[in-house]
Amino acid sequence: MCYKNPKILVIEDNPDNLEHVSSILIKARFQLEIAVNGLYAMTRLASNNYDLVILDLSKPGINGKDFFSLIKSSSHIEDLPVIFIIPPGEKKDFMSGMDVGGYDFVSTPINEKELLTRINYQLELKNARYQIKKSESFKSSLRYASQIQASLLPSSQLLDDQFSSYF
């Protein structure tokens, strides 16, 4: 899993925040898609593979925390890293997001360096989780192959009994 040109979904309805975040991501050469409401965002998440989501926690209609809970309950995107956008001084919003399994946050006004650092950190963590799963899958395959081999080969006791006088 390589993140040469990561695909990011930004779910934000504030035009100023959206423009600022978009310009940062475009300048950093990320693939960018935008959703200004929860319904459109869910259709995008269902039909596309994203590497990361940036989510405004204070959304009208469906709040960001509820929307994030929907993401976490969808098996095909439950491990998708999400960075919350929170209003300045609203740590309670962030803490409530963390309570439902959130990953990270940036507060407004959004600092370019901080946003890019948090994105890169989350992408590295996602890659590390993927490598661990891949390693666990490989180990599981080896155990299974060992079980098959053990079931097909005669036992070592039988081999010792049959060939002890020949060696």
C-alpha cells in the first residue's frame, strides 16, 4: 500500500474552511473530492476508495459525530482514518469525537503545516496497520499450510518405527 497520490474526501459545508483546506491539499498534490453534506458524503464513501477523510464535526442536518459513527459501522470503511475539523476552543467536540473512535483533529483557523503533518501521520499509521494485517494473514497462511502438511505426512513416530533399523 503506497500513498504516492492519496485520495482524500473532505466533508465540509463552511465555504471558507472548504476553500482553505482544498487549496492546501491541491498544493500538496493530494487527490481531492468534496462533499458538502452527509448524504452525498455517504454515497461517495460507498462508491470510492479513499485513503483518508477530513470531517467537519459541526455539520448541519447530521452532526459530524453521528456521521463518523456511520463510517465506523460500515465494514468496508471502518478503518478509514478521519481527521476532524473543530471550531477553536471546542475541545469538547474533539473529545466527543474521540469517544466514538476518532483519529485526529485540526482546529480552525486551519494551519497548513499542522494539517499536512496530521494527514501524513494518519496515512503512515494506516499503512502500518495494513502491513500488520498482511503479516498476520501471512502467518495464518503458514499455520494452515503446516496443518495440511502435518495431516498428509505420516507421523514422526511411524517414520521412526519403520526406518529406525535402516539409519
